[in-house]
Amino acid sequence: MELRVFWTDTARFQLEDIFNYYKDKASLRVARKLVKQIIDRTILLEKNPNSGPKEPLLSERKFEYRYLVEGNFKIIYWQQDNYIKIATVFDCRQNPEKMKEI
């Protein structure tokens, strides 16, 4: 059974922030490419929801959080019913403890 990928508001806002940052600091082409790579990476979850390892920093949470890496970003997600929910897109160049605040 294929699952559907759903982006939380938080994850969508973060993706928009990533796009705007790279559009301003690099170029529109770079921003589009990066965001497309992140989104394309999540599509793999429809058929392989457990392909990412468990996120140890979020092991105390209600859901079992997993992650995928795309470039400098961790795509944090969990599975609920027939959905994969993208919780956040976390820039790994930040302090990892910041992830707990999201």
C-alpha cells in the first residue's frame, strides 16, 4: 500500500524560508533546485516509509520520528495511519539541540 506524504505547516514554512534565503544569497535557479531536491527526496517515502533511520534526539516523543538527509538538511518525518507527515526540514549546520524545540 502506498502512503501519501503530507507537509505540516511548520515544514512548509521552513521550506519557504530555505527557498527565500537561497534566492537572495545565491540565485533563483539554486533556490528552486534545492527545494526540488528536498521535495523529491520525500516522494521516496510513499513506497519506503521506514527507509530513514530513527531520529535519536526525538526518541522521547509520542511518534517514532525518522529522517532523510538531503544536502545540509535533515527531513524529519513520522508515519501516522496512511500518511507520512513531514515535521520539519532542519539545517544540520545548526546546534542539534535546537531540533527539540520544533
